[in-house]
Amino acid sequence: MSNSKSGPRTYNQIQLPRKYASGKRRFSIYWTWSYPWEANRDVTELDNRFSTITEVRRVAWPNYETPEFSAQMFLQGISGTLELFHLSTLTFQRVVGEATEQPVAVYQRIDQAGQRCPIDAGVLADTDTLMVFGLDHMVTEQEATLEEIEAIQQFLTREGTCLILGPHHDVGVSSDQKERAMEYAHHGDPLVPRQQRFGKYTRSLMKGLGVPVENRYGLRPAVVKGTNQIAPLNTLRDLDSRGWLKGVTTFNFHPHLPHYALTTDDTKSIRILASQPIDLSRPHPFTEAGNTEFNNFLWMPPTGSRAGDILLADSTIFTTLFGGVESLENFWRNLAMTPLHSK
């Protein structure tokens, strides 16, 4: 994966140069983590770290018992799990690449070699849709700089731009261990510890850009009764004037998804376009308070000097680790085919 702003881009793990094609949208993925900091975490620590690929193999057995994921062919520590995240977006990259005739650029805030890649004018000049995947654990202290915030503000003054923010879940915030145990039993994923707090980078970026949202909890979606299929989204299509959700009935099942809580009453500046029913058979502090669904797709239309769109959608919606690909591909193509210029 190349971080070079002037070098090759990655597309399905093949390095290709990216050139601007008139009317075709350019996508960039930005992983907010420090790869070395995440990969070098002490695996004896219970909380706030990724699983090793060995732990993934044990829990998901026999799904990863293939030559490709063997110790001879694949990294077995936390770094293997980070590489699995990279692999999981290849179908998205293919679908969007075919729709736009452009390879998807991939950046990491700090890559395997410790090379830093802040979001700056060089990165932003080469993209129209920037996807910020907030998978940095808060303990690794990633935070958007003033220069990055200003660069993105300037980027969003360009017509047709789109910023997709994906702050991940925030599990186990409470100091009450019984409450943490309830959250753990609710999502039911043995790979997620009792506390796993994500997204200091995206949180700081949202604060700097005035995005009135906080990522909270890790909630298990409901499924269709008698099946293991995720329950359909509750969509507000009358507010979706861009057609972001055209042909989209579900996202994919992931056992611990963030609730994008609004911190404003101004429903004109930000619209909740979709929410997801919660699995109410498993108690959680959020459902104990009377909530039955969580916000999972939000849109801030252009306003004032901001000509670009801001969307909030979790990074898992762009991966193939959790199924639901047909409906997701409709969503991905909708994003890809959004016009760059007003008609």
C-alpha cells in the first residue's frame, strides 16, 4: 500500500497511475490509524486493541483455514488483521473502479514503514470523494491537525466533492464493569474486548468541521425473524433527494455498529437518511433507555461556502467481511455515479 502522494496508487493490489478523466469521480480511502502503533500493541492487553489473525482464525474456525491465511503465507499477529481490513475493501475498489474508470487510491495516516501521510492539498487535489475510515484506537492518540482541517474545508469548497466520515464503534465507555459486561453480551463478538474505543482522529475532524455527530456504543442489528439475514433499513427516502439509497434495502450485518448520535436540533443542516433496528433480545444500556434503532447513514447537504457533501457511514459498509454485497453494491454505485457538476 503506497502512501506516496506523487507515486503509484493501489487498485486491487496492482499499482496503477491514476489520471483525471473528465466527469469521472476519483475515490480515495484514508485509514486513520498508525499501523505500527496498532500492530505493535501488547497482545496480553485485554482492551483497546485489534485481535491477532491467530485469534480471528480460532474464533472464526474453519473460515480462515486456507493456504492463503496459513502461517506460511499470512501475517499471524495484529498486522495480519490490519491487512485483512485492506483485503476486505477490494470488491468495493473493483465496483467503484469499474463505475468510474479510475483506480481507488489508498492512504494510511502512518504506514507499515512509519511514513506519515497527513491529509493535505496534495492528497485532496487527486480526489473527489474522500473516505475517512476511523479505525484508530483512541489510545494511539491520532488527531486531526489544524492544517488538515483547513485543507479539507478548502477541498469542500469545490463543487462535486464528497467527504465520507466513518467513525467506528465506541464500546465500554462506562467505568461500571457490569455495564461493560452487558454491552459485551449484547454484541456477542468474542473478538471485541470489554472496552474498545475508536476514532479520536475522526472525532477531532468532526469537531473541527462542525459536524454535529458523536459515534456511540457498538450495537447489534436485528435480523429477520427465523433467519440470519439483517433486518431492512428504516429509510427516510423523502429526505434523500440525491438518491444515495436508491435500490438499497440493507447494509451488511456487523455485530457492533456505532450509533451516530446528533448533537444538534438543527435537522436542516444534517439529515438522518437511514437507521437500523436493534436486536432487542439482548439488553444494552441504549435499549434499556427505550431506543429500538440507531442512526447509521447521515447526510449534510452543501450549505454556505461548503459546496461539497458530507456523509457519515461506518467503514464496515464498504467491506465484504460481513455479507450483504448485492444491496451494498447498489449503494457503492450510487456514490460512484453522483455527478461532479450541477446540471
